[in-house]
Amino acid sequence: MKSILNILLCLSIAGIQAQNTLKGNVVETTTKKGLAFVNVYIPDLEKGTYTDEDGSFNLDRLPSGNYTLIVSALGYETLSLKATIPTNTSLTISLMPSAIEIEGIIISTPFHKLQSENVMKVEQESVRDLKSNGAITLAEGISNIAGVESISTGLSIGKPVIRGLSSNRVLVYTQGIRLENQQFGGEHGLGVNDAGIESVEVIKGPASLLYGSDALGGVLYLNPERFAQQNTSSADINANYTSNTKGYSTNVGYKQSNDRFKFLFRGSLTEHSDYKTKSYRVTNTRFREQDFKAGLGYQSQGVKTEFRYNVNNLKPGIPENIGEQSTRKSPLLPFQEVTNHVFSSKTKLFFDTSSLNINLGYVYNDRKEFEEHHHDEHEEHDEDHGHEEEHDEEHEEELHDDDILEAALHMKLKTINYDVKYNLPKLGKFETILGVQGMNQVNTNYGEETLIPNALTNDFGILGTSHIHFENLDVQLGARFDHRNIEINNSLNRNFNSFNGAIGFKTDIVKNVTGRVNLASGFRAPNLSELASDGTHEGANRYEIGNSNLKNEQNFQTDVSLEYKSQHLEFFVNGFYNAVNNYIFLAPSGTEIDNTPVYTYSQEDAKLYGGEFGFHLHPHPLDWLHVETSFETVTGKQTNGLFLPLIPANSLNNMVKVELNNEWLDKGYLFVNLKSVFKQNKVSNFEDATPSYNLLSAGLGGTFMCLKRELTITLAGNNLTNKTYISHLSRLKANGIFNMGRNINLGVSYNL
């Protein structure tokens, strides 16, 4: 591998071109007047600038090649165009006025950068918008995207669900690499803080062609914040207060860029007490999270590279029953302490008519779990004194000091992964990418308890995909082969192989109406827990026994989508049918071990079907008024007629939003939102039905100048009627524990 990279580096040096300049002018289509403060951005180079007062722009130090240029401005339709560098001509770009919001750049799929050009449908939301709606955590925020929900264990632990599929069936990417942090566990969270995350992209459907195993159900792609634009610097501080938990989150960041080098860093701290329902606080849902992100980039002579690092330390309590009522933030037993280190590097080599992407990553996950029975001497100490309530806080501190040395369950997961893709020269109507991906993963136990054994996992995949441009039709197709080897405790050795493909079509049926059809297969190899677990999961209160004879999950999904988009109305309908062979599920065996119910893993063919539809109206001349509605539904069944577990209930989301902009207020808004969740009675034979409920939310915010700097203030209220309800995807549902009650979230952001 090293020799191959050396050869490629030599080739890149041989193909170096003089650094080039791209100049142009952006004007309004109707008046032909220059537009100021328009963002002109080249995604492949992650390089951009803004137009001056006359609409002119200048991008220098550009390597030779063919690039996509994204031109965007508030109040105008986002434009994507091809630019060949070097060029001797100055570009003139016209933008059409539009009330539609600025279209974001899609990173998770190849070839094209705007969703309107993609053959595969991708949902994208900025983290800023998710937070402005009152989301406390990233896992809670993504549940506002149609077709996406979250399995929660309290407030700190949330797992993404895409069209009814979760756990290892949804692959999470961060910093351009796959995130591996024992994500199969029901009480394991994302392990990523929203500070330093710019946007979230969701691929709803099999993405094994691009990402391999574990992308059978879809991909959650987290885009880190961009570096500062060339020869600029910025700093900001952000704080949020949450009334329900008496909690807060705060972060500060700085970034700077010159002609060649760029860097950034961001640190954050979050603490929350037990969340409150209408009647009680849910004991031990408190948590503390520390996060630090840093990045270093360099670009010159046909090479663009960046290195990023993220360390996240999360200490969440594991809720069991309603007990102590307090607003302290130190978790009680049982609790976890999880430290996640993510190292990544992204390098792109530019040749005359092609390019090479090399992404490398290392993820080190250190997971500890502390349980009650390791501290009998402390409990006796409290009984002798007879003043348990008076010594609670001191007692908690003693437990924490001892627990650092006495974790009952302690696992370290170390993962090295690589992703190399070569963008071939464009051949007629064909754009083609060839690639290899792989992973080496080691799981090691250090605690006295062993739930998942020591194991070694090796992955290797090879892929090819092409985009074909016809006059009125775009076609994307590809194929991939994967091999996974899992060696457990030097005793069990399993190999899993899979061949997968995908084909998609996109066409403009009539003016403003776009149709997409995607057919794709995906697979997922059984994870370590499913193959070899043998122990008690404290958070789930069950004894789990693996099945070493499990086969690959293999699926085939059909997606159909129809979109209408005009200047003042957007409408979409998405439908899917997903057939999954050898679906793996956990079910009670009817027996007990140590007074704990035993659950075992089985397989059965299954099918999931449903979709989403919605509209967005911003009527003329009331362009400041937005009315949005979306509905999502999914049904999951085994071939034996039984329903699958943990399938989200149907829901309807209605929002009215008003945009407020004037001389002193920028990006101002006011919204009212009603989410209606319907009764979920299509449940598995070991689940209970969940009643329907309605949640009312509202908020406002905006940006204005304070001491010549931008100050942004947001205020959002969720569950304003203080409704007592239980989500079907709450793991506290079995104990009859309600979800969070009324909450007011205040956010402040200041550019230093």
C-alpha cells in the first residue's frame, strides 16, 4: 500500500500545473446588476470567496482540472455550473430571484454536489436549524428530518432510526470516516457532540455500494465545520440553557486560513440534570459531556489535504426506576464513561483530467460501565450513619473516585479504516469512480465482566460506480464486492462475503417536476454482540446470548420519489419497499439467568414499506411566510406475519414560520410547530402498543449587531402543554417512564 501511494505522489508531482486564477462577475438575471456578498464555492477544493459590492469575485491558487462551481445567495436560486481551469475568460453568472431557501452542498454521494442534481435522494439539515428548533442533543435533532427517528434511553443516549432500521443497519460517518464505537448496543449513543458539526446528511436506503457493510438501512453523514475562507479568521462563543434539566452546553471555536495553511479548533462542555416530566424527575438521566475538535489543512501544487481530531468524553447515568429527586449532575450507579478518539486524514491529488481521494481514519473507543454491586461497603457505610440523604453528594463523589479503578465492564475498540477512490477522466457521457475500502478492528476486554469477547475483524471491499448524462435523463449505476472476516477468542472464525449493486434514474418529467427511481441491494454481517454475546446488559435489563450460526442480512430496496418545485411551492412524495432476508432480531426466550430475563438472537425474512410526503408553501407576495407539512409512515413485518420491534409510529408534522429581516435584524424568524404522533399498535409480540399524542412547540430568534459583531439569540419551547407521553422508541417505555415535559431552551452565539 505504501509503495502504491508513493507512485501516486510521484505522478501528482509530474502532473503539477501552474497555480491558476478564476475571475468572474455575478449579476441578477432580470436587472443585470452586480450582486454583492454572493458565495462562490468549489466543493472539491473546499475553497471559496464572496463577491464584492460590484458582484466581482476572484479565486486564485487553483490547480488545473474540471470542477463544479456552486454559486449561492439568500433570496436567489442556487446555481451549479462546470468550470475548466485554466481559463482565459472571465465568467458572467446570472442568478434568478427565488424565495426557496439556499440549497446545501451534498458531500455523502459522489459526482454532484447539489441535491437537485443527485440521482439518489439525500436529506440535509444544518445543525444550526436543528438547534433553533429546540433540540438539546444531535440525536434528538435528527428526529426532525422526515423518515428519521431516534431510539432513546433518557436524554443523553439516542440512536438514529432510518425508515424503521437502526443499530448496525445505519452507518454513521464523521470527519469523512466511519464511526465505530460499539454502536450495536441499545444503550450506546452517537458519541459525537453537535459542536463543530456544520450539517447532517441522511441517505434513506441501502448505501452498501458506497459504504459496505452496516449501510444496509442508510447512512447518517456528519459534515464537520468548514475551515475559514482564504486569508480570513474568525472566532465565536456559543451557549445554551435548558430549563427542564437545569442544564447547559457551551462551546468556543477559532479558525484561520492563509494562502496555503488553515486550522481550526473547538472545545465544548455540556452538563444536564435528570429531566423532568409533569409529575417527577427521571432518576439518573443526568450526564456530563466534554468534547474537543481540531483540524489542520494544507493546499498547494495540486494537493489538498487535511487532518482532523476529535475527542469526546461522555459520562451518562443509566436510568432504571424513579428514585432520587434532585438536580445534581453527577450520575448515580449504574453509569457509563465512554471516551471516543477520532483521527482522520483526507487527501486529494489533482491530475489534468482526473483525481485521487485518500481517506484514512483511526477510531479508539474506550467504554466503561459501573454497577451497584461493586460498592457494597459504601452502602453499608450509609446505613450505619442513617443519614443517607444528607450524605448523598459526598457519597456520589466517593463512588466516582473508586469507579475509575473498578469498572465492571471495560472494553476498548480500536479501528483503522481506509477509503481510496480514483475519479477517472470523463469519457463522453460517463463519469466513473473506482475504489477500495477496508477496516481492521480489535475488541479487547479489561473488566471482570465480559459481555462481548475479544475479537479481530477485517474488512475489504472493491467498488465501481458511474454516472451517465443523457439529454433528459441521468443514470447512476455501480457494483461492489465485500469480504469480512471475524475471529473471536481465537476459537470462532467466520467469513462473510457479499456482492451488491445499485441503479438509479433521474429525469425532469415536466417543467418543475423531477422523478427519481432507485433500486439497490445492501448487506450487513452479524456484529460481535449478535454472534457471541453472553452476559447481562445493565442498561437494557436483560441477559443476552449470541448465535454463532447467524448469516448475512441481505436486502433489496426500491425507492420512488416525485418532487415539484416552483418559486413559491415545493411538494414531495417518497415511497419505498425494502425486502430483508435473514433479518436478525433479539427476542425473549422465556427463561431467566440470575433473575434476569434471557434474550436470544434469531433470524427471519422481513419486509419494510412506507414513505414520506409533504409540502412547503411560501406564497407571493408574502414571501416571508412559510407553511410546511410532512407525514411519515413505515411498517415492518416478518414473513411469518409478526411485526418487527422498534418500528416508529406514523407522525404528522405541521409548522408555520415567519421570516423577519430589516435594517437591524438579520435571519430573524418566528415559528409554531405541532407534531402529531399516531397510535402504534403494529408491534412485535413482546412489545406493548403506544397511545397517540400531540406536541406543541414554538420559537423565535435572529441575528443583530452588538459592538460591531454578530450576536444571534434563539428561544424555543418544546412540549409547551407539558404533555405526559411515552415515545414508542423510548427504552424506558417498559418501565412506564414518561418522556421529557415542558422545556424552554435559550441559545446565544457571538462572533468575537
